[in-house]
Amino acid sequence: MGATPSAFKLVAYAPSHAPAAAELHSLVLPISPSTLDQQLRLPAVASLTETAVIEGRSVGLLDIRTTDGERFSLRLFVDPRFQRMGLGSRLLGRAVSSASSRFPGATVRATLRDEDDAALKWAQRRGFEEYARSISMSRELPEDAQELESAAEAARERAGVTIEQWLSTSNGDDWRWLTDLLSGCMSGSLHSGVGKVNEEMARYLVPYPEGVLVAFRDDRQVGMASIAPEGPSSWYSWFTGVLPEARGKGVAVALKAGALALARRQGAEVMRTNNDVLNLPVIGLNETLGYRREPGLRRLHASISDVRAEGR
């Protein structure tokens, strides 16, 4: 197509860009337009979100943001048909300029598909290094909802818990309460690149409040799960966690089984998730529930001061 970097017009992100942006994002990690739009419009200490457009078509997305001034998350996607034309470098240059002007000592983190060697080399030439990997997993849902609910009920009985949808509890739609629960569930567990747990993080991990399940034992919350529809028939498990004192007692199994049943009731045909490669207990748990492994993700990071928009 022969386009040059200057041929692409960069415009401020608008909700109307979400469908095209979500399609690009899903080349790395499946996401729906509604989830992506919600996440891109979350409050941040500093952020820059732009769309690259050529001939009226959205072909690139840049989003770099921080909620604490210490870590920036970077999303940079370019339509494969318009790669190797300098657009990625232009977007990265915009990201570096924006981040370094506010927090020059911060780190920036990004995610690539595990098998995308070309993207990895592109990032490495620009100063990024790999610091973690995650395994992608999927679980097809051929069972009917009642069969999955029966399995979930058995898991709840074994764990000695009840599970309710968050919005139906007395604390439904109380984001401070949910943020506290999320923070407790992350305590001492392995979540690569996670910073301070705040309400912005909670809203990021809960794009679909109707998909939040809370586990209770003796009327006290002990765990939670967050799932959301991220495709016509595909759902994604954004988070499952249990408070430290309640771990090892089947609560996570009960939450995951309940999540499968909830998704199936709402028409899901497949559930997807990602877990750090070092989180062997959760990976094994998923496999016992019928998940299968797929190509995963690489987590990269760099100091803002070390990132080069143009690679060697």
C-alpha cells in the first residue's frame, strides 16, 4: 500500500472507534468494544489515547496510562495490513513523549502474543525486555446450563460456601467494598505486573458487573470471580481470587465452576483466561475443569528513559 507515517492521521480516541480498536486488540487478547471503551475511559493520573486513521479507516490504537505515576501500561496495535510502514514507531514515539514528560522515572509495560516473534524483535530493538509469560487457556461449553450448575452446586457443597452475584448482594455496586475484596484476594498471590489495588484497577478487572460472583462462608466474603462477554459467544475470565485464609479449601473451584454455569446461562459457548506460567496451582485447577492450553502472552517492560521509538 506504500503509506508513509505522515499519511496516517492521529486523532483523539472516541467511543465510535471502539469496534475497530477492539478488533485490533483481539489479535493479541480477545476483548469486546464495550469492555475496551470502558477501560480506555477509566480515570488515570496521566494518559494518552489516540487512534490512527487512513482514508477514513481506523488502523491503529495507542493507549498509554498510569494510575500511580510509577508504572505505565501500553497498548499499541497496528492493523497487520499497515505494518512495516513506520506507524508503530510513530505511535511509540507519541507514547514515550507523553509518558516521559510527566513521569520520566517510570516503567512501561506491554503485552505480546507468545508466538509473535516479529513483534518481540521489534520491541526488543526499542529497549523492551521480557519479564514474565502467561498461558492462555480455553474451555468449550458443550454442556447445557443445568449440567454446569449441578457441577457448580457440588463444588460449593465441598467448599462449604455459598456464591452470589455481586449486584444481588447487600454490597452490590459498592465499588469500595469490591476493591477491598479484590485487594485481599490478590494478597500474596502471583499477578505479574500488578501495582497498587485501587478502584481503577477494580473497574478494569470488572468490565461487566453482572459477571461478578462472590463466595461467602458463614456470611463472610472469602473470594470473588469476574467474567465478561468478549465476543458473540465467547466469555473471558478476568479474575478469580480467594482470601489467603480461605485458600486450599475448594473455594476457587467453586467460583470457577459457578462462572462457567453463569456464562453458559447467558449463551456462552467458550470461556477463555490467562494465567502466569509460574502459577501452576491455578493452571492445574483450570485443566481439571476442562480448560486446554493455547499459545500465551509475553509481558515486556522498560524504563521510559530507555525506550527508543526507532529501533536499531
